[in-house]
Amino acid sequence: MGAKQASSVDQWTRNDLNARNKSNSTESPTAATEVSAPSSSTTASQEAASSITTDVSTAPTISPTSYPTAYINPDAPLLPLGDINVVVLTDVHSWLAGHGDKEATFDADYGNVLSFVQRLKAYFLQHEPTKDFWFVMNGDWIDGTGLAMNGDPSHLIPLIEKMPFDAYNVGNHELYDKSVIEYATRPGGFVEWWGDRYLSSNVVLNKSKDEPLGNRYKVLRGKQSNVLTFGFLFNMKGNSNLVTVQEVGNVVREKWFTNALQNEDYDAILVLAHMGVRDPLVKVILTEIRNIVGDKIPVQFLTGHTHYRDFAIVDSASTSVEAGRYFDTVGFVSFPTAGTLKSFHQQGHANATDLFHHVFLDANVDNLQKTLRVDELDTPDGAALSVFIERTRDELGLLESVGCLNDDLFLNNGLDKVDSLWRYFRDVVVPGAFGESDIVFMGKGMWRYDLLSGTILLDDLLSVSPFNESYHLWSDVPGHVIYNLNLTANNNSRVDPFTPPFMPELPEFILCSAAAFYKDAGPYNLVTNAFESKQVEKLLDMVDPDFADRQPIVLNFTTTDLWIAHFRQERHLFGCSSKGNVHGKNSHGSSIYGSALEHERDMMWMLFLLLAVACVLVLSVWRIRQRALIHRRVTYQRDFATDEARREYEESQGECYRDGDESEDDDELI
């Protein structure tokens, strides 16, 4: 086993990307219970780690036929198998490394899931000749951890491409940033890597009118059945102008959709839908399918986007399943073929939803191993991918310790709870980073995850604040304007009856201040993040039209900088025993940045002072050189005069001597 693992890893490090360039969780009703498991061995990971290189640019290549055979258990896995079986991941948001020791329930990484899928695939190939198995991803692979820092997908994509997905749907987060789309769609890039497996039924590229970003659909062809598979995105707004997200209701009435349903050969329909389980668009899609092919075809929806585990019955031969978020869930569904559905109806059963099953597996190594009923989970490919992920994180500096935290802080908890992340930001981080005249006003969706106690790694902070947005500041805002802004923003929140409430304990916008805020005081500096800036600008215009034409100042630090600077203060670097003072000040009682506006002015004054000092130094050097020159000149003149006087004196003394001798001679002659 060990020799095979080392060989697999060595092959990865040789292949690089050359081959490619050449060519939270709320439990829902389930048809099967979740499973737990005892600890499993990590021998394969340890052996793989000993032989892998440290070059992050090396991207392993997994053969699609690389299925293990030596450790396949002939006993069926603890899953409700059906005609068509699918493992699904959704809304992973770059959490490929899992949640680590702090959340052992979700400690699996992509390498572990690769092992799980390879072993399950091998089981179906060897022991279930009448059943088919597929592995899919339902969108939102970016924006979540340091593996996609600053929206840069270059380190993340080589890791994702090691997963043998049979279909890959587009999510909304892939479509916000122009640079991400350009990187993914470049020749030989992410979209081309997946080929016809990358689906975008209602997303088209603007540079080529009506050309989809990926494929409109794909037929998954198995041993016993074919599955017509679509990939829809909800009616997204605010995407990059490089793409157009077409209205779902319009797309399902287009000719290509009708042709696919009428002309392709298939036994069931799978709809990857990046939208909530109960989104009305699910019904829109199903209604059009039923209008075209009737109710004799099973339709399985795999939904996402809302970050819940959820399940719903859509009609008598269709269900909708959403498998969590942030890689906390490995979803499994099974559903019948049209032939099985027909037999079921012939037996007198009208409602066939009993033939649809789903399981939400915690993304946990022990759990996945127990589900397969094997002695060891890791395959050589899976073990090597785990090492590759960790190596990438290490090379990016994500494992650096930046501080310590005594207590868990939870994102979803309301401001009235002591373990609320937003309360900690409001009461501790903001007072330590801004001045008394600064008011920070941000939407509750700015932070993305909990911050758990213990050693805080850089990646932990990037998971809380992955967007790294700049701060925008409006100066001289009266207190009553900010007060009315807060009321307006939080009274105009939209309630979607089809989607579970988003962090219901928190207001839509959260007002944070370093000191007490008074409605009748001010003026203040109003600060928000870049994403919310346009909305805040519109709200300000509603509250006070005088702000209509005022543009904010862009500050020179970001939302992520703030968290990193906070945890790098001295009070966090001496262990977890001291919680620091509640005002968020450093050991000298000053803030990290001071007033945001004052900080900008301080920088200008510092630049001015540096220029002034430089001028003084230049003038001083010139003055010293001039004085030295004058000194040398005076010294030279003095020495010259002295020499001249000496010569004149010596000459005069010589003449006097000669005159004296002549007198004596004359006397002698007389």
C-alpha cells in the first residue's frame, strides 16, 4: 500500500499542469439517518506526505480510471441506494481544507471526499451492475478562505480540478469579479478543463451573444441509465458585465430547452439549481418540464445558495435537496428511473416520492469511513490531494499564527449575546481601530464565519473576512442623518417567504462606534465597506438629499486588515489567559489607526514633515560645505600671510646682519 501511495504522489509532482495545458446545519427530514463513526487510520496521508514536493505550482493529475480495488468492501455502504445515485457538494466557498481540529465534526478535506467517491464508485462498478453513480458540484467555489485570497483563484483551481466531478454548475460568487471570470474562461482555463461537464443553462458570455458560459445541459450516460442534467442559477443581479444571467422563466421557454427534453435519450432528469430549496424558480423549471414531457419522468433538484441543509417535495415525482455550505456536508441522493417509476405507478401507487432518498453526511473522516464500512478511508489519490491542499496553505502563509482568542464567537448570534462575533467587532475591534468621531455602518453579511477560541491562524481571519474590501468614508455627517440612515436601512429589509431567514437575530445593518453615539451630536465620519457603499449612498440620498452628490473617501486599509491588525496587538500574543480590555485599545491606550480621517491627514502631515526635514538636511549639508570652504579659504589666506611675513622678516634680518659686518670691517680698517 505504501509503495503505491508514494508512486501516485511522485506522478503528481511530475505531471504538473502540462497535461491540462496540452489538451449551521439544521437537520431536515431524511429518508435515511445520518451515520457516525469511530476514528479512522490516516496512514495513507502520512505516507503520501513523506514523498510529496513543496512546489505549489505542481498540480497533480488524477486519472479518471484511478479507482481502488484492494479495499472495496463487498457489503453495501450505509446509504439508501437507488437506480441513480449522486454525491453532491455545494457552496464550498474554498473550504477545501475542511474545518480542522476546532470543528472535528467537519474535519474532512477534499482529499478525504475524493477517497470516499473513488471507493464508492469502485463499489458500484464491481457490486451494483444495475445502478449508476455520479458526483456533482452545485456552484460557489470561491470567496471563503485564504485559498482564494483577494479573489485570486490561481491557487484554488488546481486543487478543485483534482476532483472527478461529472457535472459542475455555476454559482453567483463566480460571477461578481471580472478578473475571476477572465481567469476561469481563458484558453485552457477552468471552464475548458471541465469541458461539457461545466453547466450554465442561463448564464451567457456578453462577448459572444447567446453563447453560454459553459454547456446548457449534459446527458450523463451510465451503465443502465442516462440522466439529462441542467445547471441553473437564480435570477442574479449585480454580476460582472462580462456575463448576462438570463431570467429562468424566459430560458425554459427557449427552443434549446424544449429540444433537449424532446430529443435527448434519458431515463431521469437532474437539475443542478443554484437557488434555495423552495425558491419559486424551482417550480417554474419543473412546470415547464412537466408541460413538455408530462409526469412520467422523475426529476431530482439539487439546490444551494441559501447555505442550509434542506429538503422539499416538489411534486409526486420530484424532490429538492440542499446539502449545506462551507463543506460541512457531503450530500447523497438516490432516485428512480422512468422505468422504475412506471412500475411503481402500475402497482397502484400515485405518489412516488418514497422512491427518492437523501442523506446529509457530516463532512467528517470517521463518518465517511463508517458509511463505506471500510477499515481505511484514504486512497492514494485522496491522500496525496490532502497533502497538496495543506502544502498550498502553508506556502500561502495561511497557517501563520496571528494571535489568540479565549472564547468562541458566533456569526449568527445577536448583539445581545456575549459570544456574538458582531458584538465583539462592535465593542472591541471598532473602538481599537477608529476614533471617537467615526461611525462604522455595515451589512450583516460582511463577515462569513465564526471565530473559534484558541490559536488564531491567518486563515481563520480570512474565513471571517474573505472579501478584503476597502473602507469608504463620508466626512461631516450630522448625527441625525446617521440615526435616520440606520432606521431606514433596517426598516426596509426584504423578507423572502421561500427562503429561510438570513441570520435572523441580527439587524440588516449594524451601527458601530468607538464612543457613545448621539443623534443630536456630530458631525461624524460615516464609514462602510466597498460592497455596501452604493446602497449606503442611495439610503443617504433618501434620508438627506444634500448627500446626493457627495462621494466617499477610499481609506487605505481594508476590512480584512482590521481583523489582522487587531489580533496582532500585543495583548493577543502572550497566550489566551488575558482577554485584554473591553475598549480594544493597545497597551499604550491608543487606537490601532486612530480616527480614520485623522489617519489620512496624519499621513499627509508626515509626508510634509519628511519633505521639510529633507530640505533642512540638504540646506544644512550645503551650509556646512560652504562654511568648510570658507574656513579652508581663510586658513589658506592666513597661512599665506604668515609665510609672507616670515619671509619678509627673515629677509630683513639678513640685511641687518650684512650691514653690521660691514661696519665692523670699516672700524678695523680705521
